[in-house]
Amino acid sequence: MDLNDKILTHIKEVIGLSADDTSFDTDILTHINGSVGELNQNGVGNAIVVDEDTTWRDLENPEQGDANDYFKMVPLFIALNTKILFDPPPPSSVEVHSAQIAKLLWRLKIAYETS
């Protein structure tokens, strides 16, 4: 992941959609923005509204200094959170996904609080 990558394009590719397929963009952006809000409430990143042109650099808050060393976990958190809401995995995997999401959020929160 490059910080100049567009968030929507990156998340669409991670959840298995073509970057050219715009039919679900509104739904995906809704879930992405929910994830961004959750991260921001936990002290991670900028409080922004993601649209089709927003990049990871726009989300990263340079004022958070050393904590941004952990920013690389943010795309995974957003991707898993979006995937479980947009295209849930089989019931046997939902608990694993949910546990990973909770663990990532906890690790990010601690990293940004202590830096």
C-alpha cells in the first residue's frame, strides 16, 4: 500500500471487486466512512469524509508523529470492517473476522494513545 493510493480503490480490490466497478461505491464508501469514524473516535487519523478521490495520505494525521508508524494497520482494519459489513464471510468465519477487527482497533488505540 502506498499512501497516495485511493482508499476506495484499494478497499474495493481487497474485498474482491474491480476498481472499475462503481455499482457498489455508495455502499462501500458508507462502510469505509463508518470505519474512519470509529478510528477517529479512538484517536487514529484525521476526521475526514472519504470519497472516491481520498487517499491514505489524506487520512493519516501528520501531527500524530511516531504513532503513524502503526498507520499500516489502518487499511487492514478498514478492509476487514468493510468486508464484514458489505459482504459477510460464512458464519463460521464471522467470529474470526470480528476478533481480528477488535484486536486491530485495540492495538491502534494503544499505539496512538502512548505515542
